[in-house]
Amino acid sequence: MDLCNRSEVKRLLEKYSLAPKKAFGQNFLVNPAIPQMIAESSYELSGAAKYPDKKSAVIEIGPGIGALTCALAKYFDRVVSVEIDRGLLPLLDETMADFDNVEIVNGDIMELDIPTFISEKFGDILDDGGTVSVCANLPYYITSPVIMKLLEAFPVTEKLPYAGITVMIQLEVADRLAAEAGTSEYGAVTASIAMRANVKKMLNVSAGNFHPAPKVASAVIGIVPHGGISEVYPELRDSNISPELLGEKALELISLGFSQRRKTLVNAAASVWGKERMTAALDTADIRVDIRGEKLSPHDFCRLADILLSKD
């Protein structure tokens, strides 16, 4: 069964009286090379190949008709795919019939308790030293919420349990998430992700690779978790502030700093910290007092949070 053949895709959808749903951002891949490259990239990102005696698993978000799922099943020992559209379940039963390492879960990733889900589905693999990754072809309208859901399910003070997160998203969003501080693409989500992980662009995917074709191009990004706030801000070990509180306030400053991009950070954060206090903190950090949030790195936000909290 060729799940990337346009005729086969249409036949399957017609067989189960289905059609791509705009509400769920459904665009099915019709170039077999793309799911193969995504699955391979996800496996490489996981680092599982370095430990052949350990099992590897992946959470797939939105399997659609299963084109990417099939590719993932050839690389990972266990694939658990979360599909929100109940109407696709009978179709997926057919397309996944040959894979005994694939489980389809009907649910909304935004409603799942991620830590509990990982423990229930992959606890045995993690206990044995294996890896759990995430891979998805995300609908454009929910890209950032899903990524932040995956990250914010765990404290910013801890290393995330994912070996890697590989997602295909809108090209413009991919450019933003991989942006450097000080660039026009850099934003609050970029900085918040950088508090927990590194992002890199891996592959551009044109609209013609989908059915129906979206109006914009896509890209695949890899999100690789690092050590959390202690890696972003090594000075934390010399601080009197708890990692939990410092992380919370650094993320708060990021949110404030980007809430009104045209305002300086002093003015944007004045409602919470006060103008004089923010000015003094920037001066202590040797940062220009007229700087905007978009110019600051995650380390800068942590440094400012440390200074502000130390003055309490």
C-alpha cells in the first residue's frame, strides 16, 4: 500500500467517506521521500543508533493516514501515534495492520497529561535506558501551542525526557523558532524554547508535496533538549535564588519583553517590576537601559531575573 500515492490517498479517503479537514489542518504527504527523510532525521536526532542494545520509541502527533507512521515504524521499536480525528481510526486500522509496533491513540495532544502519558506508554523503555522522541507533521494553526505544551509539561529546571523533537511546520514559523537574538524573527516563543532546548532547521518542504497543497511552504526542524536553565545560566550555581523561582521569573520577563515589541524592556516590565527597579537591574547587568526585549538572549533574561530577585 503506497500511502504517498495521490490516487491511493484519494481511494482510501473515499473508502471511509473522509475528506481532508481544514479544522484539523489535514494535509497528507504525497511524496514518499519526505516521510522517509523525516523519520530518518528523527531517529538520528534521538541518538538511538549509538545504543543498539537499547529500545527506542517515538510519540507521533497526528498520523493522518499513516505515511509518516509507516516510516517511523521502520526505525523505532515502538510508535505511539496520537490522532484527534476519530474518523481516521478505521482507516488507520487498515494502513497499520502490518505493523505490530504501532499503537494508535485517539486523543487531543493538547488535552493529554504528557508526563503520565510517557510513563504509561514508555516507562519500561526509559527504565531500561532507552529513548523517547517526538515526531509530527503539525497543523500550522497549532504549531507553537503543541511545541510549548511538550516543553512546559516539565519544569524548566530539568532536562526534558525527549531524546529529540522533530516537527514539520510552516517555513516562516521554522525561521522564527531557529532565529538568533536580535534578529527580526526572534520572538517570545523562540526565547522560551531556548531556555529548554536548541533548535535547528533540517529540511525545507514545498507545498506540492501535500494533498491538498497548502498555500505556504513547510520546513522540518529539530529540537534538541539541553540541561535546562542551569545550562543557559551557569551562574545559577553561585546564586542564592532557587532554580525554580529564577526560571519562573526569567520566563515572565521574556513574556513581558515581547508583549509590546516597540516598548523598551524597562517600560514593558514596569507594571510588574517598576520602572526604577528595571532600570537599576539593567544598569547592574551592564545592559543598555533603552534596550528592547528582542535584543536579549535567554542568558540575559536569566541574569536580569537573578538581579531583580536578589534585591528583594
